[in-house]
Amino acid sequence: MPFSRRHLLTTATATVTAGLLLTLSACGSSDDSGKAQGTKASSSSKKSNLIAIITPSPDNPFFKAEGDAAKAKAESMGYKTSVASHDDDPNKQSELIDAAISRHAAAIILDNAGADASIGPVQKATNAGIPVFLIDREINKTGVAKAQIVSNNSQGAQIAAQEFVKAMKEKGNYVELTGLASDTNAGVRSKGFNDVISQYPGLKKVAQQAANWDQQQAFDKMETILQRNPNVQGVIAGNDTMALGALAALKSAKKTGVVVVGFDGSPDAIAKIKAGTMQATALQPAALGAQEAVEQADQFIKTGKTGQPEKQSIDCELVTKANANDFGVFAKK
């Protein structure tokens, strides 16, 4: 019976071919070398209900606020969440993103560990079919993350600098403390400060030091600066944590009446503003940005689109003693 024999051979061949395809597919899904198509197909087919939230250290109240806001928003929308910190270590960030990939996360919300160092890990997640939504910090590449939602750092720095100039009465010696060099925000804020302050020749910058967003580093740097430049009338800092470190150093040196302006709008800074020991801060809405990222992740998971451009910014608000009571945890009450 020639027909039946051919039929059996065809069936056997199909079975073997299917088995080979399954084997190749399995190899593709576990290949770390970046065979994007195989990885993406495997991840998509096993997609979980998990949103992975990765931020810098929650010891900084700003990062804690955005992590808490993203978690609460995601869980209110029915997702499971994991929250972890990379501590501004690119290697740790890579490990956390690898873990999210292995858990087949539905999306990653990321406040990244470096504008250049984060491109590769974000690309890896994207290749695995996991959309990444960046908050607070941008990366130096577009078309990799689904969204980059940041505060308008230039606008925030300019309104903070304008208040600084006003409080300094357009003259005097001042110090600038800057953030982490690998963080794009540090350069943008410093430029925003200087674009305003440079218009006033009576203001003289006697020192500029990187304190890397850290309160203890700011304290140490400010102590050293004051030893060399005791006649300082003002300090402008790239974030509130550094501003608070500078305040502590000024207090230790028994210097009063120094104008101190920060950036972030942290509860601790607002408390100092209310007490009159700090002049102002530019509040960036950490909670709003994180919540927006989760909403866009949900939209993308359901429709394949966010409905928004990749690059998005949210304006900051100036907080002074006059309006400090209007603000809560990185947001208006």
C-alpha cells in the first residue's frame, strides 16, 4: 500500500521536525548572548502579572517616595510588584534587570544607575519583550525604553536660582554643590543654576564641588570649603540631601544667615524652610512621575502603545516659607 507508507513517512518527518523546532526554540529562550527574537517570543508566552520597580537607595526620601508611589499605583491596578534598589551600582542594576527578565515581568519601572551604563540593560529587557519605563533619570539613547518621564530639571533649576539670587540680593560669595557626574540631571541642574546666576556680576562662585547627591559628602566638602573660604553668604545645591549636609556644616562652623537653596522638595528640606534655616527648594513631583509610568506601562501591556511620546517632562514647583504648608511628600497636598 504505497499511499499509506508515504503517509507514515510524512507523519514521522513532521514529528521529528517539530521536535527539532521545539529544541531550537528552547535554546533561543535561554541564550544570554542576545538572540532577541527567541528571547522575546519565550518571554511573551510566559508573561507574568509582575511589575518590577527598581530605584536608587530608599535611604534618600525622594527615591523612597517614587518607589512607594509606583508600588501603590501598580497594586491598585491589580498587578503584583517587586521593589528593589540598585544603590547607583550599574552591576547591581544589571543583576536586578536580569532577575526581572527571568521572572517574565510584565514591565519594569526604572530610575536608572547611569545615563550610559543603563543603555545595555534596558536594551536587554526590551529584547526580552519586557517594556521599560524610565522615571526621574534619562538615558543617553532614545528608542530603547518605552518612556522616559522626568522632572523638568532645567526649569526647576532656574526657578530655584531665581529665588537664590533674590535672597542673596544679587551679590555675595556662594558655593555650588553638584550631584553624581554619571546622572544627566546633575549637569542639567548645574547649567540651569548658572544660566540664571551668571547674569548677576555681583555674585561670585568661590567653590564648586561634587557631593554626589550624598549628605555626608556634602557636609565634608562644605567643611573644607569653609576653611578656605570663610566668607560665604550662599549655597546652592543640586538636591536637598546635599543642601541639608551643607546646613549641618554651616551650623557646625557657627555660621548663620547663609542663604541655602536645594532641589527636590523633600519633607526634611520643607521642614527647614518652615523653620527659616533654608531659603527654598524646587519640588519635583516624584510620586506623580512614578504613577504616570505605571499607568503608561498598563496601557502598553494592554494595547502595545503608551499613547505618549517617549520623552516626557513634568514642571517643578518652587517651595518657600510662604507656601511650604501647601506641600506634602514630593507633591502638593
